[in-house]
Amino acid sequence: MPDYLEKTNVIRARSILNETFWNGLFPNAHPIYTYENFFQAMAKYPKFCDEANGVVFEAALEQSCKIELATLLAHI
């Protein structure tokens, strides 16, 4: 999926979660579980980090994305 970096949800999530932090969370991860692969997978689910109960304000969408990322990463 070469256009995954253009997806709104991926752009928003990448602004919150940087690669250094990702690598710190998963220092011994299997090589398939990379920062880039995470966002390629996220791009397949456009509502993840791009939906906040009908709110369209960027601040609310960013806050919602932070909560979604924290919830997902807590389960990983």
C-alpha cells in the first residue's frame, strides 16, 4: 500500500507516536512488527484515529486518537 502515508488517520497517529518511542516500547519485537508496518496496517482501517463521535475538530480527533492508540498499545 504505497499511499498509506497519505491517509488522514496515519498522518494523525504518526504526529502522536514517533518511531523512537515505538522502538522503546518494543525493543525485542519480531522484525515484522515495525513502525512502518504498524501504519501500513492502520491505513487499512481508516476510522481508527479518524473518528470521534461525529466531532470534526482536529483537537478532539487528536485526543480521541491518543486514547485509541493507548488502548491498543496497552493490549499489545
